[in-house]
Amino acid sequence: MKTRTIQEGCTRALVPLVPDGGQLSISSASVFYNPEMELNRDLSVASIAAYSELMSSRRHLELTDITYVDALSASGIRGLRIAKEVGVNVTLNDWSEEAYNLIRENTALNDLTNKVRTCLGNANVLLHKERYDIVDIDPFGSPTTYLDAASSSAINMLAVTATDTAPLCGAHLNSGIRKYSAVPLNVEYHSEMGLRILLGMIARDLARHEKAMHPLFCHATRHYVRTYLEVKKGANNTDKCLKYLGFIAHCTKCAARSVHYGLAVHIPEKCKVCGDNISIAGPLWLGPLHNREFCDSVLIQLTKRELGKKEHALKIVELCRNELDIPTFYDQHLLTKKLGISAMPMKELLKELKANGFKASRTHFSGTSFKTNAGLEGILDTLRRFR
């Protein structure tokens, strides 16, 4: 296997050399490395660092006492960065012998032999057998086949990436139903739909182990969704967590929507705004996606580090920190198109909604979208006044 040396943050790594003109895919090389995910890894370093420092202060631990596992390591770049740039105790695992050997080379390259443990084997076997403070699952595609084992293994934090956004967001409906045991809808807020479908499944997987999750920082960026979840033990915590599961009723004609908490609920068949039939998505997570204090800690970590995608990472976390804890967002351009009017500056729209007594914020999901508790009719009335 031919390799080249790359650097992310302060970590160097040997990665497979993809032939000029070759398409980047899992079959492009014997060990997968995706440079497009550097932003994801920058955010991972900052988020794991923020949570590790929180754990250290709560439990009076040294960072080296905190255990982290990347169960699907490939080249090992994510876990190596966590070991070198955060300082926790890292386990890197992959089923591929070539990946295993490359991880060992990269461990030596960064003088991390005494800080990184390398394993060769099935991720589910490892996670069912061992427990870690922080479990990270970042597969190529869907994470669903690893969630039960990850839920069993995670003591304090669970980080999950999903790159199969078409099934998650409703573009491949039947695939989404099969993989996530939920109905996704391909609507204007499909990116948030995918994130909430994933979170709903994680909550149900954790519940089987009498564990609960508290989302700290979750985002949808380009072709993937990523979650950082604090894990709590106990049936009482689990029962409280499951109360945030439910359904979204959406009218495809007028774009009105409503949320319904619970796994056995009555949902009207007709839209209250226009009377048309509604579609139902779920079960999914209807609770918060972010913890403001944690996002502040991640911003501090990003600010003080040398990162290749720092500015983009800062923007994402800032938007998430200030985003309203309201399920679903509205796309102003779609609404103004229906009204036959021009879009107004986002800053002015948010200002006007707030002046009318509503809550409103930008959202990280889309630059043309916003969140508000105004309801569809209140939003349309606000837009009409600025035609």
C-alpha cells in the first residue's frame, strides 16, 4: 500500500495514496481516509477535549485516566488526534489487518506508543466486551449495526456519525424505515429530520441498557450528521429521556407542522391550517439538540487550538449554541416563493418576529432558514408586511 504523509492539527499520519483522478470511496484504497472529514475531526477534538475536562473536574481525574475508543479507526487519524491533542487514554480498533498495521505505524510516527492501544477485530465484539468513558462510532454509512454494542459500552459519552443521509432524511424512504425503525419525511427541514431520526434510534438503543442520553452538541453538515451525547445510567433517567420521543405531523401542501410527544399518540389526519391530509414522521427525538454551556466550552477549545478548519468549526458551534430548542425550521425562500414575494434580510425577519412577541433564531442547518415558535400563520403575516 502506497502512502503519503498528511497533518491535521498537530498530528501527522500516513494515509493511503489515491491515484490521480481517482474517486474517493471506500474502495479507492485498502484503508479508508477522507480528507473532506477534517472539519468533523476538528470538531471532535474540541468536543472530546471539552467533555474530558468536564469529567476531569467532576471526578478529580487526570486526563490520562479517561478512556476513549474509536471502534472503527481505519487510518486511525481521529483517535490519534484525540490521544495527542486531548491527552486521554485511547484505544483504536479496526477489523482490517492493513488498517491495524497502518495505525501502529501512525502511533509510532507521533510518539504515542505508550498512550494508544491498538486492536484488530470486530467493533461489536470489542464494545460488548469492554467499557469506555467515551465511545466514538464513525462508520462508512449507517451506524445502526453498532449502536447496541456502543450503547452497552459507553459509560459517560457517546459520539456517533452517520453518512447515510438519503435514508435518514427521507430521500430513500424504505431504506430509512428498515435501518432506523422510523418513518423519515423528505421535507424542507430534511437535514434536521435525519438528525432527529438518528437521535431517536440512539435513545431507544440506550434504553434497552437502562441508559439515557442528554445531547450536548449535534449537527448536520454537508453529507453527514454527528452527535455528542452525555450518557446517564438508571431506569428513572431512561424513562425521562424517552418522554422526548414522538412524531412530527407535516402538511406538504401548506408546510404547517406540529409535534406530538409519546410513542402511542393520537394525531389528527387533517391539517388545522389548510385542511389537507398530513404526513407523519417518527418516532424521532423532539428534545434539545445542544447544551449551551457545553457549546461555550467547545468554542473555547476551538479558539485556543491550531486547526485547519477552525473558522468553519467556530461558525457551526456558534450557530448551534444560539439555535432555539424547537423541532423543525422554516426556509424563508420556500415561504416567500409560495407568497409570490421577495425574501427579506434574515436579520430583519428575526427582528420583526421578536418584535411581535415570538422567539426566533438562525439555524446551523441552512443559511436561508430560521427557527421560531410563531407558527406558520404568524410567519406568513410577518413576511406579507414586508412585500
